[in-house]
Amino acid sequence: MMDDPLGIELAGVRLRNPVIAAAGTCGYGAEFDRVLPASALGAITLKSITPEARDGNQPWRILDAKAGMLNAIGLANCGLEAFLHEKLPAAAALDTVLIGSIAGHSVEEYCTVAKAFGTAEALSMVEVNASCPNTSDGRQFSADPSALGELIERIRRVLGPKPMLVKLPPDMADPVGMCSAAVDAGASGLTLSNTWPALAIDVESRKPRLSRGTGGFSGPGIHPMVVKLVREVFVNFARDRRVPIVGLGGVLDWEDAAEFVLAGATGIGLGTALFVDPALARKCAKGLQKWTNRQGQPLHALIGAMDEPGDPA
Ligand SMILES: Cc1cc2nc3c(=O)[nH]c(=O)nc-3n(C[C@H](O)[C@H](O)[C@H](O)COP(=O)(O)O)c2cc1C
């Protein structure tokens, strides 16, 4: 038996296991702790925060789909001040690492949130949501490397030294170019990925089923595509630059999580799974532990350890 088979270091922050609750799927943390003790998780990513409170889009803004779900929440949140004074103190009492998620409609808005998060002691790390598909301008910074680079550079200046993950979309034309732009501008790690832009149509009314029209698709249907994305970024960029990746997309069980690890992910995000059953996060960590025992190696030694086709057996 190994001493600490699941312990990982993510951008300099120690996590007891690699399982991370994804932004927007576990509220502000404290409400999630009522259904699954936070101590079961390596970290919780809190809901994305903008400077001002937002109601988000009108219903319907969540739908079941055959291989996952569609959402068009549109960054509904309580705003920065209420987050810092009403939500974060309760989350700070949780027995896990907290990641603050930064969002905005302009560089200035992202920077306002980043500056406050930089000095918020309860947040060990931040994640920049540069890829929300559910607002008119949520993906303006993830469409081209120079816009992304400028955003991340400006955020880094006001954030200070706190570890920063940058969360990108799954459908990038040049994933390696985008990831290197983020890291060159000051990102400490990458979260791959946000939801996949999607559309569901009510065939009787012939209207989109989400009030906003399009939304973001998540859950098991996107998993193999995100595994491929993680592998591509790991092999062509992250491995040599020693940049950690959080694999996020469609994980429902330990085997999905182990795939992400072998592809090159250090952390494993769970989003849609938490709507199915929050306890899946704990089951996932338990399954990973048994897997590392069978493999005879701690999890950190298995990161990226997939045999490429043609590798000697
Ligand atoms: C209902 C819902 C709300 C979400 N809200 C956010 C959010 O506020 N910020 C963010 O960065 N991602 C948000 N996401 C995206 C998830 O964090 C995650 O990237 C995506 O769902 C893919 O992972 P999954 O397949 O495990 O769900 C949301 C996803 C869902 C389903």
C-alpha cells in the first residue's frame, strides 16, 4: 500500500486527491457540503463571479439531453461584493481547497474580480472563465491567442502571485497556440474544458428548447473529445513546459477520471456528474485509489502515462 496514492500538487497547491468540483455545478460551496462533505474532494471551484450581480438567462436554461445536458445559465451570480461578504466566509470553513472563478464582459471586469480574489485568503487558487458559451461576449477572449494573452497578462498584473488556471473551450482551432498564449501571459495551469456550444430544437413548436437559443453541452457525450484535447495539449505543449492540466468533461466514474490522468491531466473536474449524484465524486476518488494500487504507482506518476500506439510493449 502506498502512503498517499492520490495526493497531487496543482500549480503549487497541495490537493488530497485530484477530484475537483467544477465551476457552476456546486454553487458557492456551502450548499454542496450539505449533500457531500467537502473533505471528499481535492478542491471546489466556486460559481463564476462578475463585478455586478447577474440574473442570467430566462428559463428554460437547463435541459436533459441523451448523452448529457445542455445549459444556458448565463453566469447568474450574486456579484463580487455579496460573494466576498456573504458567500466566501461560509465556503472558507469547508475542509477543502477553494478555487475562485473569475468572469466578466470586458478586461476591466475580469480585472476587478481578479484584484479582489488576489487578496482573498480563502481562495488558494483562481480559475479564469475565458470560455462561457452562454453570454453574448463570453467567448470573445477564447477566439484568438492575442486577445487571450492580453486578458491573462492584465489579470496577472492585478492578481499578484496566486496560482491561476485558465479555462478554455473545447472547440479551439489551435488548442496548443491558445494554451501557450495563456501560459506565456502568466497562467499557471489550464482547465480543459468548458461546455461544447450546442442547440436543441422543439420539433413541434420549431423553436429552440433553451430560451437563449444555443447553450453549452456537457456530460458523457463530450468526454472522449476532451480526453483527446487534453492529450494533444499535454504531448505538444504542457509536458515539456511542466504546465498542469485539469481534465474536465463528462467524467461519471473513476475510469473516465483515470483516462484523463493517462492522457495528461493532473486534476479531474466533475460537473454534470454532480447533478446526477454528488456522491459520484467520492466514488470516483475511491475507484482511483484502487486503480493506483493495481497499477502499483501513485497517481502523480501516472499523469500522461498512456502508451502511444506503436510504443514498445
Ligand atoms: C449548469 C451548469 C452551469 C455551469 N456554470 C459554469 C460557470 O459558472 N463557470 C464555468 O466556468 N463553467 C460553468 N459550467 C461548465 C462546467 O464547469 C464544465 O466545464 C462543463 O460542464 C463540462 O464538464 P462536465 O461534462 O463534467 O459537466 C457550467 C456547467 C453546467 C452544466
